Amino acid sequence: MSKLSPLGDLIFSDLFVGDSPEMSWFKSTPDSLLTMAVPMDCADEITSLRKQLAKHEGGSDFRVTWPDESGMRLRVKRITVADDKVIFVCRRYRVIVGSLADLGVPRAVANRLLSADLKNGLIIFLGKPGAGKTTTATSFVRERLSLFGGVCWTVENPIELPIQGRHGKGVCYQTEVNDDIEIGAVIRSLYRATPNILLVGEIRGEEAAREVIQAAASGCLVVTTFHGNDLLGSLAKFARLSGGNTAAIALADVLRVAVHLELHNADPDSNLPGVDTATENRMPKRVLAVEPLFLLGEDEGTRSIMRGGDFHMLTSEVERQRRSLLMGKLP
């Protein structure tokens, strides 16, 4: 917004809009334990926002721009709590930066992600809620389209960051589903749209997880995100969601890169890349921590461990790759 309102001036990641301004509050970052009351000078805006959200028809997940097209972009979750009261949880979108390096992804990791030989298989970005998974995945897709061209189709619930259109040599088309159960069918329908890249929003269900693995085996590059506390535990969790032992075998065959992300508070005066600018995003400054696992070659030893479902046994391989990256070498 060119001129922020009192509500837009708040530094928050999540705004909880209750049935009155007094019952509304916010968090500055997704992992913050500090819940802060909305200032009373925002009361009229909270009331107006609540009315707009209550009018929205359709599913419980949607997005709005408030108060107008130049205002805040919010991803909204409608939740009914005790006494049939409705709470709207509004996640504030961050500004998309231009490249992985700008986000704070280490140069060696970014170079490997953007290598020309990465043409098919599965790229999965892992992390806790608010860790920057969608932002990083979106920036990755935009940068690859700009460098190498091709067509990307997205399947999202809801669309979080607008990237439809031309990006250098490539083009992106975004599609939206109203329910996670629709993701699998939409992925299957897009096979005929000749995708070079498929960007699938957060995976939460078994069918979507299976379809992502199947799509990654079809010859295109599939990019997705998944919630998890750590790299190897998240991969094991994804395999279980996909169908257990059989899925672990399929996942081992298609996985190319898994990247676990964390955002940490940074010194306000820091010039580190990846730090959110409060004046642009109304967010505290944060810096990205990245832990990757690459399976880009004929690494049958690592894939064999994954096929057996023993993801914890990959700890030494993750550490070996970390040391290589610190020395400026590519795994």
C-alpha cells in the first residue's frame, strides 16, 4: 500500500479476527509465542475487515486483498470454535524477491538447484508453518523459467503468490482448487497440458502425495512443499503419508532434491540476504537457514537406504553434503 492504515502499519504475520475488535489479536511471526491485542485505533478497520471476510462464499480457505486492490494480501482460514463462533485466521503474504540468492539460499545450493541437468523428478521444500517454503518454491520456479524457459502449471489451495505470466524464456499458468481432495484429479488433468514444471501447493493428503510422486515419474519437474520439523523426519513423514513402504520405494526413485527451511530472527541492522524488510513487508527481519539433500546422480547407496524406509540412516550423507557445500563444492 502506498499509504498504510493503522492496521496495515502493524508488523504481523498472522491476524486473528474475532467477532469484535476486543477479541482480535495478532502474532508478529508464525513461530512467535507472544499474542498481542489489536490496538483500539484499528477497531473500525477490524470491524470492516470482519464484514468482508464473513461475506466470502465457498470453502474455508480463501484469499482477499484489503481494503482494496492496492492493499494487504491475506490468505484466510475460516474456523468455527466453541459456541459456534467463527474466527478468521489471516496470514499476510510476503513480497516475492527475485532470486534464491536474494532470499538467502546459499550460493552453492542455489547453483545446484538451478543446474541445467535438473529436468525431471521431485523437488520438495520442507519446514514448519511460516518457514518460507512457498516463497522459496515460487522463487525457484520463476528463476528456472527465466533461465531455461518452458511451461509451468500450478495447483494450489489457495493461490498464494501471483506468478502467472511470462518469466524470461518461460511462462506460468496458475490454477486453484477449493479442496485438497481435488489436487490429485487436477494434476492428472494437467498431463495433457505439456508441463515442463508442475508446482503443487502444500501437500496435506494421501492422494495428493501419491499423485505428486506419480507426476514426478512422468518426465516433468515437480515442485511441492510439505510441513515437517527436520529434513529426514519430514521425508519419512511424507513417505508414510504417500503409502508406506511401497511409496518409499517410489519416492527414492523420483526424489532429486529435498530442502529443509527455517526462518530465524535477525539483527535489525543486519545486511544478510533473505532478511525481510519491515518497511516493505511489515514483518520483523528474518534470515533463512537451509539444509538440503541432493540425489542428482547415480547414488544407488542413498536411494537404497530410502527404499528401505530407513531415512534416519541418511544422517551421514546429509552431513557429508553439508561439508562439501561449506567448502564450495557441489554434492
